[in-house]
Amino acid sequence: MEQHASQYARSLIEASLDPLVTINTEGKIMDMNRATARIIGLTHDEITDSDFFDYFTEPQKAREVYLQVFKEGSVADYPLTIRHIDGKLTDVLFNGSVFRDENDSVLGVVIVARDVTDQKRTANELVEAKVFAEKANEVAQIAKEYAQKATQKAEEAVKAKQQFLSNMSHEIRTPMNAIIGFTKVLLKTELNSKQKEYLTAIKMSGDALIVLINDILDLAKVDAGKMTFEQIPFRPELSISAMLHLFKQKFLEKNLKLEVDYDNYIPKVLLGDPVRLHQIILNLVSNAIKFTNAGSIKVSVQLLNEDEKKAKLLFSVTDSGIGIENAKLGKIFDNFQQGSSDSSRLYGGTGLGLAIVKQLVEQQGGKIHVESELNKGSIFSFSLDFPKTDKNPESELEIMELNGEVKNIKVLVAEDVPLNQLLMKTILDEFTFECDIAENGKIAIEKLKVKEFDIILMDLQMPEMNGFDATGFIRNTLHLNIPIIALTADVTTVDLAKCKAVGMNDYIAKPVDERLLYSKIVSLVKLANAIEEQNGDEYYKNNKGKYTDLVYLMQRTNSNPALMMEMISLYLEQTPPLVDAIKLSMENKDWNSLYSAVHKIIPSFSIMGIHHDIEVIAKKVQEFAGSQKQTDGISELVIHLENVCTEACKELETEYKVLKNMNP
């Protein structure tokens, strides 16, 4: 029975996966299980009677724990490390207690060492992961700060670039405005054939140069592929012929022969952008002339195919020039690239021409191709689709038809450049409009104080006072509703929102398009006159007793139905409570409340086209409430004001329903 109990106890000991060992009072191992032998790497017999402390990485620490067991009776979860004879280390938690004989005498210590290597490794990994995460977070924060600084620098660089381009645009386009403008003026005079030919060439060159300025200066637009293309009727044969005529003198100077092969089967009129087509051909022919010292240049335009809707044309420019190396052909259309390192020194140029050509062709859905042989010449070709049309193209040099009914419009031109002043005066004289010049915004304001004008053409960049400040003063201090058109040569960064915010009615870029200028002046003056007539003494008669007129609201919202409905809705929401407040304040003689309510209601009168007389009445009521001095008839004025506002709400409710039905 005793033997059976001993075997049972031994089975329990061996069943433990943790090392279990008994040590006598001298620190010698008395017995152990297989787990102990395995973790140490020795046999049962080799371990028996050996020194227990020799198997730990820190023997002295193990001895101290051993003694602590004798002193306290037990210890729990004390961390130690066991060394295998091969050097492998096992982390354990030391748990020990004394064991005694039947007389309660201490015989030794029983040790159970819980293997926690995996747990410790996991804990270490977690700590390492945490440290790594913290480091990664620090790195990420540094990277974020670096990215923010880089973004800030990039934004500052973009702003600096935009400012530079804006200044360059203004400086270049200002003289171009005069060149093109006076050329147009001369073309309207009596000229012989040679004079007209030369001036036509100057104008077309100027037009092409303006297009180049627009695209080259606004590099961001070129890079983003956001160039726009017109779809207007034009005669391709005349367009090509006119462009090639520009090079007549160049061909003579270099003694080169020009050959033109134009397919007569090409439709006479097509839809497209002739200015962009001019620009493409101008670049290709300019390059051909630049790199050809002898021989000929051939310009060919062929009809590849057509159907009922469109025609595909193939354009090619062939020269007998210096040619391009095969290795350079792949990069010839890149920005700032030329065929050889000597090209810029010998022939000049920036290397942007072909890059712009590629952009212009591809953004119209075309393809450009080059073939070349060194010292024998090059062929640049591209194809484009052009929609067909039955419309007749307008002549670029045709003088607009002036409306005989519109005369004697008094125009104030705020412009500081003398050439542009003369040009605008010349153009306006042709319109039979009266023109007065102000050298800057400050002078324009002084002229407005002593003389009436129908419209103002306001340059944005002027000394003393610029166009924005002058317009703000005209609207907010002089309280004039005179139409103002912004004029500027700064087409790259002009803030149209700012123009509208300060009260400008429209905008036109330099060089000025005469047709566009004329139509904008006439339409704005007519609208202003209509509003003035509506606001005259016969207002109520003309409007059949109506209290509101939405002409001004239409003007301010560009007739946007959604915006008009929103503004009417706001008026209908705020006005009835204010009317009630006015009525109650008058009854209670609460002059402060009356003043406040009237003050809040006045700004809406002009927006909703309520007659100026009502605003005058409201200001009288406000003045009385502010001074609190009794005025005869003030009660009647308040009643009249209440009635007008109430009737205005009824009319606007009807207008709102009409707009809603028209724009469901």
C-alpha cells in the first residue's frame, strides 16, 4: 500500500510540465522530475546530489531566494533564469516551500519553477512594440511637420510664381494692348493694298503673341492641360494662307522656297479654333525656318477622311534643314528641349515651342509625329478632327455694327497708361460715345462728384488709388449705382470674386475686344437706365401700383432663379416680425426699439426694388426715434411704412411662387 502511494505521488510529480525539484538543507538536489532534467540538459543521476544553485545565471540570487524559503516558509513567483548546458536560457518564476518529516523537522525545500519564457518574450515584444510605436509616432510627427513645412514652401513658391506671372502678364500685355488696338484703328481707315497687308500681318502676329503670352505665362494651366478651345466657323484655306503670309519676309531673307500643298477637297468652312491652329503652324514653320539655311519648306494640308459630321485633316511641315538625331527624337517635345546642345547658342529660343504645340494638338484630340534625318531635314505632322458647319465665319477685321439708337453715352475711363488712354478714347469716339479720362481712381472719384456719367471703365492697377479701392468708395461713400466694368491686363490671377465683391458689374481683359466692349457698355447702360426709370416719380404708375421691382435683384444675382428665391425667402422671413416690432414700439412709445427695428428693415428696400421714397420715410422715422423729438405726422409715416412693407410681402410671395413654378 505504501509502495502504491509512492508510485502515485511520483506519477503526479512527473505529470507536471514545470520543473519540480527537492533540495536538502545544504542546497543539494535530492530529487527532480523529467521536466527539470530536460530544462537543465542532464540526466536524473547526473543532477542528483549536485549543487542546485549552479544551474542559474545568477547563483547568488538563487541562493538568497532559497534561504528566504527557510526563513519565511515559502516564496512565490520570484523571477530567475535557468541555464541549459548548451547555453539556452529559460525564464522561470521560482515558487518554493519547506517540507518536513513526521516530527515537524525541516528536511529541505520543494521548488516548482514555472516556465515563463514565452510570456516574457511576448511582454518584451509588447514593450518593444510600444517603444517602436512611440518612435514611429515621433518619426511620423517629424515627417508630418516636414511635410507641412514642405507644403508651406510649395504654396509660397506657387504664390511667388503666380505673383511673378501676374506682374509679367501685366507688363507684357499693356504695350500689346496698344499695339493691337491701334492696328485695329488703322485698319478701319482708308489704306492701299500694301498698307492693309502689312497691318493685317501686324495684327495677326499680335493676336498670336497674345495667345502665346496667355499660355506661356500661365504655366500651371499648360501643365494641368486646362487650355480652352473655341468652336467657331472659319475658312481653313484662308486661315493657313494668312498665317504663312507672316513669314514672307523671313523666306526672302534666308532665300528659302515656300511650297504649299492644300487639298481642294477640304470643306470650305469648318468649326474649330483658328487662333490655336495659327499658333501650332506658327511654331512649326518658325522652327523650320530657324533650322533651315538652304532649300525649301513645304506646308501640306490634306483631307484624310470625312463623313456627314466632321472632316479629319492632316497637316505637315517639311524642311530641308539640319535635322534631328534619332536619340533626341523622343525628347524633342519636352519642355525646354532642343535638338542639340548647340541649338540654343546658334539659333536661340527657349525650347518651349514644340512642347506647346504638343499640348495644343493633343488637347484637341490629335496626334503629332516627327520624322527626321540628320543633315537632311525633318517632317512634323499632326492630324485634327474639325466638325462641319453651315454657318459663315465672321471676318476678324469686320467693324461691328453700331446701334444707331444708342448715342451720347458718357463714359469715364480710369486708366493711368497714356497709350491706353488714347486707345480707349479712339475706340469710344468710334462708338460715338463721350469719353473723359481719369489718371487714377482718386481723380475718377473727384470727376464723379462734379459730373454725371453713364458708365465707368475701371483699370485695376493704378497709382494713388487702384480700381478696387475706387469702386469701393464709389459704392459705399458716394452711394452711386453707376455701372462699372473692370479693365485689366492681369489675366492670370485676376480675382473676379473680388471685382464683384467691391461692386463691379462686369470684367473685360486687355487687349480689349471692341465688339465685347461695345455690347457690355450698351447692355449695362440700358439696364441702369431701366432701373432709373423704374425708380422715377412715375414709379407707381409705370408698375401699375406695385411696391416692389425685381430688376435690381435680377441684376445682382445675374438672374439666377435659385438665388433670387433664396433672397426673397429671407425677406419674407425677416420683414413681418420687424413690421410687428415697429407697430408695437410706436404704440408703446419705445423709441429705442423703434429705432432698432427701422434700422434693420431699411437695407432690404433697395434689394427688393422698393421705391427710394420709402427709404426716405423710414430714415425720417429713424431720425425721430433717435432724437425723440416729436415731429408732426410721424404716426402717419409709420403707418405708411407698415402698409408698404406688408404689401411688398404679398407681391414677393406671388413672385416667389412664379419663380418656383418656372424652376421646379
